[in-house]
Amino acid sequence: MRTEPRWSELETIVVVRMATSDDRVDGVLPARVVAPESTEQVSAVLAWANERDVRIVARGGGSKLGWCNPARSVDLILSLEKFRRVVEHAWQDMTVTVETGTTIASLQSELAKQRHRLPLDALWPERSTVGGVIAANDSGALRLRYGSIRDLILGVTVVLANGTIARSGGRVVKNVAGYDLPKLFAGSFGTLGIITEVTLRTYPLPHSVRTISIPFTDLADANRYMLAIADTSLVPTGMQLRVSSGQSPMVDVRFEGLEEGITAQVQKATMLASSGKVIAASEDVWSKREELWNADESAMVGKFSVLPSRIADCINVIASHCDPIDSIAQSLGLGICRIKIKDSKALLALRAAIHQLGGSFTVLHAPLEIRRGVDSFGDTGSAHPLMIRIKQRFDPRGILSPGRFVGGI
């Protein structure tokens, strides 16, 4: 039986406060909340917790805490709210080193002073933190051109479960020192360690940006158009398919660069859209994903992944199981949808149907009773034993986000 930790001992390391209802994680109220001010303090907190079997969930902006399985237990919230410093913007080298509690919006604002940006259109940039985006491996349509967040990471400073401070990579683009921890930690939802500082690759802000939208009468035609764009020499920095029950499917395509080059690309993209009317669109279409989360707590928001050629098939399968549906799919075969689903049995049936297409379906938001009845990530097959061994190596006592990753790791 676990004994109640002596919180007074923790108070000698860091300021401790009682948790409130706003600190709940999946309905679980932790006992305490701490907000360390340095990597060394995070190290001391984790070393203390590891010795006493205290279960910890790290929190940045809190916008993606529900994107994984419900926690088995939470004793302590470790907030990174004080890790909001841009350590160094080496604009000549096109890199930035930043603490992971920094919001995406404030980082972009700092980079823009030198006409740079992090080419990442994460959800809710005013709330989302760098660490949270890495933990959830969040990315938007810019992934088509620049890759995901793990492709932009050059180096990390991470605190392991026993308090060990580990560093991987460096602060320059050409650096191969150490193990590739960034790719391992991206998408791990804080189950392997807590990243406190990261070095990222930056890019210049584009001279011009233009988005066009094309409505289609048929979902399959919209999918074929996306494939046709991908099969040309065109270089869009974003392409997405928006589908809403009762409305025509809409494909958005974004081009960036010099105005002359954009005009030429738009003309070619227009010629390919023989079955649709091309509309000049606002840049706001790229934040439409955020509208899939709304005040309706009974709805489910899920992420699907299929081959780019099966996007239309996947959306049709989802619509056959759940109506109405709102969905936004990237041309890479990744998409997010909002649906109504009655229980975990119906979710498993939907997931099996998508699996028949060679795809997968991950739950990002759902009523807690559904999330407790099914694994949010689905079946990982033969990869699961390897994931268990990695978890045991990095966090043998299981104090970091227990139960929140694949298969309840």
C-alpha cells in the first residue's frame, strides 16, 4: 500500500500549493501543484517524487491534456508556466532555443522581429506551449512542406523520471551528438521525461502568401484533385479538404514565396481544377480545425490517418458510422473529425472499419465514460512490447503520466 507523501519535504525544494478543481486531469483531482523555475528544480522534484512513488503529470497550457488515455492516478501537477524564456534566437544560423512553457504565439512574435518563423501551425497558438506541442506531436497543414514538430527539433534538455538531466543534439543545424531523444519524446505525452528546453530550426517569413479554395460536388473528385496537385511540380505549403454534412466538399491550397511565383502556381492549380470554381480565400481557413472543438461535450473529436489516396474513402466510412460529420483532412492523409458516437462499442466498430482501409483512428476528445472504455490510441500491434520496454527503461517506477499512453503505459 502506498503511503501519503510528506508534502512538507517537497516544500523545501519548490513552492507547493493545494490543487483546485481547475487542476483536475480526466476528473482526477491531484493533491498538489508545483511550478518550478529552473531545470535543476524540475530535477529535484522528479528525484523526490521517484523515491516516494508520487505520480506526476506535466502541464503546459493544458489545451491537449485530454489527447490520450485517462490517467490511472495523479498526485502532483508539475506546471511549466514559469518556463517562458526565449534563451537564444540565433537568426544567422536559423535556430532558436526556447523554454518549453513558452506559448507558440509568443515564440512566433519574437521570431518575427527578425522576419523568421517556426513553420508550425499548431492548434490554439495563444494557449499551446512548445512543450505541449512536442508532447502531443501536434501539427497542421504546414507539415506538407516543413514536416512535423519532430522534424524541426535540433536539440533538447530533458529531465528523466529519476531526476537525471539529459541533453541530446545541439544548437546548430549540423549536429549529430548524442542519441536522438527528440524523435522518441515527440508524441510521448510526458510519459518518458519532461522537456524543459528545446532548440528548433526556424525559417524566413514568406514574402507573400495566397490561398485558394475549390468547391467540389463529389468527395472522390476532391481527393483526386489533391492527388493531382501532389503529382505536379507545384510546391504548396498547405492543402486540406474540408467536409461538413450537407455542404459541398472544399479543398484549400496555400502557396508562399515571391508574388510572381505564386501567380504562376495558382494558375497551374486553377487549370487542374477543371470541375470546380476557384475562389480566393482568407488565411483563416487554416485555423478552421479549431472549430471542430466546440461547447458540445457529447461530441467526439478524433484523428484519422490513411494513405492520401484513401482520404475520401475514409471520410465516407466515418460518415456511414456517424452522421453528422465535420472533418478537415490534410493532403498527407492525416485528418481530424468531429462526430457523434454513442458508446465505446460503436467506436471500436468505426476503428475496425478504418483499419480495413489500412488506416488508424485516435481519440482526441470524447466524454470521459467513452475514453475510459477504450484505448484512445487503438491497437499498436507488434510495436507495443517495444513501447513497454522503452517506458521501463526511462521510467521504471511508472511515476510519469501513468496509464496515459498507448495500451495504458
